[in-house]
Amino acid sequence: MDVDAAQLFFSLLALVALGGAMVLLVARLTATRSAAAAGLLAAVDDAVLWLAFLVAGTSTVGSLYFSEVADYVPCRLCWFQRIAMYPLSAILLVAAVRGDRGVRWYAGPIAAIGALISAYHFLIEWQPSLEGGACAVGSSCADIWFRELGFVTLAFMALSGFVTVLVLVVPRTVSPPDQEIS
């Protein structure tokens, strides 16, 4: 696979993951009023830990591909995002194997911190004046290796991964709507 194809492939994966996360989030918010939303949550419930691992693992592989194969030099914020994402891959694999729903207490904060860093990085890509010396050493955080579909960058893909992991590891806390007997 050449680098241009990989950029498009990982960009589309990020958009699919983020879209799925948004559907799941809306389902969680409406499950008490919608049998369809409650049904979707029930169908996905057993696989959420494996899906979260799949997202984190794919994000890890993607970041390694772009730095080691495509030779994109990571900036300082990219490294901080990696510091958050790489352990999530291992943590979520162990949680999925063990069926550990309590992973939200340790994976959730890591994913939230990674999402904040990624959001800041994505913002810097659009407004370089906001960098404020965060990347004074090495590659500039305002440098953009590619922008697929007009907005998907490496920082956006990381943000999509962290948000998706967060949505997946949040426990299902709603009850399905009462079934009316007619």
C-alpha cells in the first residue's frame, strides 16, 4: 500500500469510527425513550471492549505506519498522543480478554487526556498562532503532513480514536423503555 492510499484508508477508518461512536452516544442518550436505541445498545454491549481495543490497536498501528514507513516525523504533541494511545491498546486488550468493565476507571482518564491533547493539536493545525511554544523543540505542531477530505489530519484521526474509545468504555447506565402490553 502506498502512502497516499494509507492516508485515505486511515482517514476513512477514523471517520467510520467517529460516526459509529456518535451513533452509539445518541443511542445511549435516547435509550430510555426508544426501543430501537435500547436494542442497538444491547446488540453492541458484549463487544464494546473488543471494539475499543480494535480502535486503539488500529490507531497505534496507524501512527507507527506514518512515522516508520511514511517517515512523517512526529511533533511534541504527537508524542504525547502516542503516550496516551499506545498503553490503551494493551490495557484494552487485557480488559477485553478478561471482560473487565471496570476498565473505564483507568482507560477513560487516559483517553480523555489524549482527546484533549488531540483537540488542541487539531486546533493548532487550523490556527498556528495558538501554538504558544508547545512545540518549541523538533517538528512544529502546526506542520500538517496531509489533510484528507479537506479536514482529516493525523491529529483529527487521533482525536477520533480517543473519542471513540471514550464512548465505547462508558458503561451502559440506562434501562430500556418499558414495554407496553396491548
